Amino acid sequence: MERREFGTINGRTAYLYTISNENGMKAEILDYGAILQSLYVPGKNGETVDVCLGFDTIEEYSVNEPFMGATVGPCANRTAGAAYEIDGVSYKMAVNDGPNNLHSDVNLGYHKTFFDVDAKKDRITLSITDPDGTMGFPGTKAFSVTYTVTADNALQLDYHVTTDKKTIINPTNHSYFNLSGHAAGSMEQHILTLKASHYTPVVEGSIPTGEIAPVAGTPMDFTEPKAIGKDIAADFEQLGLTGGYDHNWVIDHYDGSLRTIAVLQDPASGRRMEVSTTLPGVQFYAGNFIGDRKAKGGNMYHSRCGLALETQYFPDTIHHANFPSYLFDAEHPYQSTTVYRFFQD
């Protein structure tokens, strides 16, 4: 394990931690935002390539509109009206995405919080205590995420949250991947498979309707391997509402066990990433609005140069009784695992 200074923000020094395995795979993680800043994956000739989009400075991460690499919490994705009720008590969140809430709070969310760190050679645990009422969420929450670089070239993320009041808990990791390398350009040639025969359609503002709709016969069908760019510009209302893919897919046969839910292949590099999770949903976001921005190593990013596969409970679950619940309390702590495993075909 290595640690180095990454810059100073709000009078506090941020540190970048490097964890690795014996194969040359390594992950670099900030104590600010519990952010995955880089992920170096071995290739067929032993060279490593950074497949995770990100920035070079703490100042850029202190803005970070695309949430690159971020740990998002306590509640990822969108909540209609930026308000909700639990047991008849009303709570209000930041109105930061039209009339709705996105990712808890743009300025106060976990992605802009300093974490306590316990680091070893192959793993790092980042933890915080989130006070009752912060950002409009009840309960004092003890939150931790552990990143582990495994011997078989996987990055495993284990989340654990306890709370003293019933509350919403739905964290995720918002890393963007390009298996040809973070600065390789468009990833629309990547081939994606999702083990999800249904998704949750949205209305304007990307708020789910509550329907769990079949993907069959639509551009949303990734049950068989398909290039991401094949249907992304199709004349299909759901894609028009979100500028491309940015929806929650419903994992088939969800039962809380760890199961493979997605496979991403890059014909150019021969790399393959398999995603496993214990969670019921995954937000596939094709980076439609990354835009033109300065990136790591003096490079430039552009729209759809990376994609996110954010494992999660469904967006706006608090307003849809038919969605799997993301309410947790003192007797029922939150626990989830997500694994990104890499292969060289």
C-alpha cells in the first residue's frame, strides 16, 4: 500500500492510496469522496492500462459534475419532488435536478466528504459518521465502503451501513469505464450484455413511472451481446428523454445473492469486465453528457467516452411500493457487494 498527497481542499490535505495484487492490477483511491481515481488493469502482454475516467487534481474533484469515480450516498440516483415520507413524517432534500433530487446533495454528498481510512496492501476501508438529518435523511448513519483488489484481478466493493432510525440507504459507485483506456475516446464499440429482461421506464426528468417493462423488441434489450452504439440513437421515446442510455435495468432472478449481472467487452483491446452484485438494479449510463472537459494526463474527455454501471436499488423507490425497498433501520443494517472482474481475451 502506498499513500501520497493529492492536494488541499477547504484547508485539509487529501491523500491518494494505492492498493494492488501480485498481477500488476492496482487501484488508486482518494480519502476525499472515497473516489476511485484510477484503475490499472493488466493486458495480455503484461502492460497495465488505466480503464477508469478521472481527474488529476483535487480542485477538479471538488466540482466533479459527472461524479467521476465517486462514492454516492446516502441515496444515489433520483427522487421525485426532492421530498418523501417515512411513517408519516415528511423529509425534504436538495432540489438540484429540475424539481427533483439527484445523488442526495451536489455539495454535501459523500462524494465531497473526507473519510477515515484503514488501508492495507490489497484493500482499503473508508468510513464516516453521517449525522441525523444531514441532507434531509433521518438517522445517524455509520457508513463504510471497502475496496479490495483480489488475486483474480477483480475490484470488489463492500458497503456496510448502520442507522439508529429508519431511513433511505442506496449508495453506489459512479466510476466510468473505457476498457481501451480512460483516454481512448468513444466506447460505443464496446459490447454489453445485461442479465436483465426488464427495466424501469421514466418520464421527463428521469423519474420512473413505476412500471417494470420488458426490454424485448426495444433498443433497451441487452440480454444478448450488443454494441452500445448500435441502437443508442434509435427513434425510441425513452432514449429521447435521456439523451441515450441512462436507465435502471431490473436484474433477473434477484434474491440478494452475489450474481453476475453484466458483461462488458472491448473488441479493440480484447479486455472483458464482468460485473457481479447482490443488488436488484443497475443504472447503465452511457456518458451522454460528459461533454468536453480536461482529463487525467492532459487528455480531453468527450461525451460517451466512458460508461457507468451503477449497481443500486431502483431510482425513486420511496414513491413506488412495487420496487424492492431501500428502507433500513437499527435492526436491519445495509450490506451490499459489487465486483468488477477483468479478463484479457
